[in-house]
Amino acid sequence: MVSISNDGAAESLGDRILDAAASCVLAYGIDRVTLAEIARRAGVSRPTVYRRFPDTRSILAALLTARIVHVLDDVESTGSGREPLVARIVRVAQRLRHDEVIMAVLHTAPELAMVYIAERLGTSQQILIDAVAGELKLAQEDGSVRGGDPRQLATMCLLITQSAIQSAQMVEPILDADALARELTLALNGYLAP
């Protein structure tokens, strides 16, 4: 017997599971999300979820990665060179700052967020570094970005931007959203300028 895989159906199932996980995060916070509730909201059995994900934590990691990558893919570059690249980074940061699931993780599960802030790079961070490094290399070739290892420069851009996202709420009385975007743009342009 030949097994026929329907990739579209598998993708749709994965999306339903991640959408259900997002719904749980917003309803209960990270600590009270259960695999059983994710399965219930996705309209599937727990074994179906277990076939795709080993545990709740892996579902949440996949959810965060999917949301971050979606924003990166959705915010297109407006050109090549340092200034369009910095503008894209700032637009991605603005979108992530307003993503309610990502902000829920930062604010309700700081211990989970700290793993990706202080201990190790996550999948989405690696994807962001790779994407920015590729654009930085091209910008170095046109002379709009200083010399240096593009992955190292991209990693520093990630650290600067990640810090701005994490601390935005704390400094909002001083730097509202527009001022924060303006200052982040200046910081990144200054860092990358030849």
C-alpha cells in the first residue's frame, strides 16, 4: 500500500495547532497552556498533536518562530543598501512590539524569554541574523555599510533591536513609539555606517 501525503493538509493542521496555541497564550498566559487545551481548540486529538510536537514547550517555540518569521517575510525591503535595510529592521521591530502573543511571552513568561535573551539563540533569531547578514553583505559591496563580518554585524543589530523591543514599554514615557523608532534608526545607522 502506498501512502500519499497531503502537504497542504499537514500545513493546515500545523497552522491550526499554532493558532490554537496562540489563542491559549492570550487566554491563559504561558504557564497555564496545556497540550490538551491546544488540541481541543485545534479540533484534534492529543495524539495528533503529539505526532507533530513532543510537548507544549516545543509548540510554543514553534509558535514564536512562526510569528517572527511571518513578520520578517511580510515586511519587504524597499531597496538595497544600509538605509533601506535599517528601515526594514525598524519596521520589523515595530510589528513585533505590537504582536500580542510575543508581548504576552515577554511579559507573562520572563523565564522562557530569558532563555532566548541571555542563554542561547533560538531558531527565529538565527533566521533573523541570516536574513540581515545577507542584506548587509550586499550593502557592504555598494559601500553603504562598513567592513566586517556580516554575521557579526547582523548579530549586533539583533542585540540592539531586541533590547529596544524588550524595553519599549519601560521607556514609553520618555520614548513613545515614534521616538523609539527614530532613535533605533539612528543607532543602527550609526553602528553600520562606513
